[in-house]
Amino acid sequence: MKKFKISESAISRAKQRADALPLLNNSIRKGEGSLVAYIGEEVAKAVLGGEIKDTYDYDLKYESKTVDVKTKERTVPPRDYYECSVADFNTRQNCDEYAFVSVLDNLQEAWYLGKIGKKEFYETAIFHKKGEVDPDNNFTFKADCYNIPIHKLTF
């Protein structure tokens, strides 16, 4: 994991992009959910380089790879046993890799957690159904999703 202090310029760029969007299907909430996602993309770009792209299939392109960035807003810093998720309704996105980022809910800090190839993700991740309770942390899944612990990602 790599920790970042979120700069005012990154927040400003993310806010401009979020303000320009209508409410997206499956968004957390208008504006704020997109803001957190766009901050995640800024963090992933800082680590991987490349260019942020606004496509349905991927968020970032570096070298010859396309990456869909998955960002979670958290109230506490992530630990290596925390899990990264891809909702079941997002499995058809045409990308090479997933990159995962956590953003603290006060928008002061973020963590680049790592990345994994899309094929490897689905070979490794555990599927959970909506309503199922995770025995490790008592979390009730709000949607069908695939989870993988942070420690299984590569940098």
C-alpha cells in the first residue's frame, strides 16, 4: 500500500469532473460518490502514470494496459486483510487490470492498494451474494460482488 495526502489540485480536478456528470447508475450518491471515484483515479495515475480516460470500460491507460480503478471511501485507514470489491454488474467492462484505491471520508488521505489482472482477479476472488454476511467482519453485502484481500494485489 502507498499512502497519499490528497492535494487541493487533485480535489479540484476531481470535483470539476464530478460536477459535470449526471447521477450514474449504481453510484453511491450524486457528486460525492463520483468525487471519491475521481480522486481514486488521480491516485492510481500518480502511481501507474498514463492518462485518465473517461470510458465505460476503463478509467486509466498506461503503457499498453487499460485499468478500471475501483475506489472505496473508508472511515479508517485500510489494513492488508481488508477486501477490495468488484460488483457483479461491472464484470463485463473491457479492461486489462483492476486497480484499487481507498479514500478517507474526510478527503485528506488516500491509499493506492495495488492492482491485479482482470482474469487473475476472477480466478482468485470470492463471490458473495447480496444479503450474505461476511463472517470475518459482519458486513452484509448490498449487492452481488467479488472480493479479494488487499494482500493478494501487486504493486
